[in-house]
Amino acid sequence: MEKTNCIILDDEPGPANRLKHLIEDFTEISVLSVENDPDIAIEKICKTKTKLVFLDIEMPVKSGFDVIHEIHNIGFYPVFVFVTGHNQYAIKAIREAAFDYLVKPVDVDDLRKAIDRYLAKHTTKQGKVNLPEYIIEKISEREAEIVVNICQGLQAKEIAEKLYIHKTTVDSHRQNIFKKLEINSTPELMGLVFRK
């Protein structure tokens, strides 16, 4: 299986490096970098198309929520796992479409559960996304193809090139998908596809 790249963002180097060492024991995940500055992390996540991001919530200048919003505004939708010492953010984290929520100091068993769940939902041997039946019933075959590509992290231009169609056609399909599924955004789409 191809390794999943991840980036760790935490303003405290100690916990960040500890998490890096824990993740390095998982052969399925590769740590691209550990960042302490949110702006550098945002740039690197988008540039490298990182699929999985472990990030702290409470940081100076920008919170973990701010980081997610900035990356989504750029048009990129990696999977986010919050790693924080503060339990009170759990509900907000779920509302912000965080995939999981780990409390510091991170327990290796909790980390394993999060990684196993990520791998089960976001990868198969072919790297395919399995769409739930209730989504397949509402959209066309071509639209299902678009949804799968969106969920694999491809942008409209990349989807167009892959499927040999125009970018405006991809955008049109996306609008139709949102209308049929009664949603307004890509994070909502990801939530429907990957929810428990």
C-alpha cells in the first residue's frame, strides 16, 4: 500500500516531536514535516497536497480552526485530526469536520484507532473511495465519478484532465451534485461520504 503523507502542526515542539515519534511506528503513514508556525504549515500542506494533518487547536496568532478555514478557502480538503490538551473543543472540532480528536498526551492506542479508521475510510488497495448507497442512488454515474475524485483530494482542473472533460463541466457537475444531495460545500460532501 502507498504510504499516506502527513504533516504535524503544533506551536510546542515537545508534543509535536513526541507525536512524530509515535506516528513513525506506523508503517502506513509518513511524516513529511513537523511545523510550529501555522502559516508555514498552511503553505506546505497545500503545496505538497498532504492528505492527513495532525494539528493543535490553541496556538498564538492562528488557531487550528483558523488553519482549517484558510486551507478550505484555498480549495484544498485534507483530513484533519486535532491533537490538543483541551477537551472543551471536542464538539466544535466535530462541527468543523475534523476527522478525529486526540487529547494530549496522545495515547498510542487512541492514535492507532484514529489511523486505522482513516485508512479504512480513505484508502483501499486501489486508492478508491467507496460511496455509500444512499449517495449513489441520488446521483448519475458521471457525478459519482466526480465525487470519488473530489474525495481523493483532486481539484477541478485535475479532475477535468483525468476524465478528459472541461473544467467548467466539472464545476457544473459539482453544482448538480450539491443540489441533489442538498449540501452547499465540499466539506459537507466529504462528511456525507466518510461519515460513520
